[in-house]
Amino acid sequence: MMALSLGMATQLASAQTVHYPAGKSTFDSKCAVCHQAGGKGMDGLAPPLIEYPGKYADSNEGRAQLGHTVLYGMFGPIKVRDKSYNFKMPSFAALSDAEIADVLNYVVFDANAQHGNAKPFDAAEIQALRANTLDASAVHQQRDAVVKGLGL
Ligand code: HEC
């Protein structure tokens, strides 16, 4: 009886393993209001984050794009697969480098099934990205180049 319920608990836990719990907690409190739980997105409001970010994370340009999007926001129409979004992603520059690294790790490694050979983000990588101050429209322009470069 005891062994059975322990086994069941273990099974349940492994089905729901979150690799970046601190990132999930930031995501749930700051991002899910627009991007929805697990980053599944909402038509007309905010794009899903369960596919493109995982693909971005395997290239330098894509990683810079992810960091800059969270640091500086993004403004301007975008497409994710066949769907369009055109609303403003706010800036989260007030979060710490470690918080931004963690939330991106949650998005890339927990919410995205595919992330190639991407390595995790760390605070130093986010700190370096702060050297390049962009506004939300510049982040949008930069996204066009990244998406084209990846053939998305
Ligand atoms: C107020 C709503 C809102 C909140 C809160 C928000 N986002 Fe966004 N996010 C958006 C919108 C809208 C876009 C698309 C912007 C555009 O159309 O230019 C976006 C775009 C993105 C993208 C780029 C996706 C792509 O395909 O290039 C990433 C990554 C992202 N958000 C991550 C986050 C993270 C991480 C958080 C929390 C720290 C967050 N967002 C919080 C609305 C939001």
C-alpha cells in the first residue's frame, strides 16, 4: 500500500518535472498574464513561446534576440507560423540578470520541446546584452533578421 502510493507520487512528479522552477515562478507572475500558462499564447494578444524561442536559443543572434526582447520589450507586427500579433511586449529591464536568465531557461528548456544544442542562459550572458541598449522597435527589426536567418 505504502510502496504503491510512493510509486504513484514519483510517477506524478516525473511527469511534471520543471527544470527551472525559479524561472517558472517569474514566468507565472510576470509573463503568463499575456503569454498564458506554459507559454501557449493567446490569439490577438501575445504570441505562443513554445516553438520559436527554442529555435532561437541555438544561435548567437537568436540568444541576443531573446535577451533583448525581455530587457527592452518589442513593438510592431510579428508572425509566428501563420498567425499575426501586434501588441506591445513591455520591458523587463528591472529584473535582475539572474531572473532574466532563469525565465528564459524556463521558456527554452521547459516550455519548448525542441531546443537543438542550446546551452542554458546565465547572468553573465544577460549582463553582456545590457551593453547594447535598444528600444522596442529596434528589437522588432532585429527579430525580422533572426527569423529570416533561421528560415522560420
Ligand atoms: C503585456 C503583455 C506581455 C507580457 C506581460 C509579456 N509579454 Fe512577451 N510578448 C508580448 C507581445 C504582444 C509580444 C509580441 C510583440 C510584437 O508584436 O512586436 C511578445 C513577444 C515575446 C517574445 C518574442 C517571441 C518571438 O517569437 O519572437 C518573447 C521571447 C517574450 N515575449 C517573452 C516574454 C517573457 C519571458 C515575459 C515575462 C518576463 C513576457 N514576454 C511578458 C506580450 C507580453
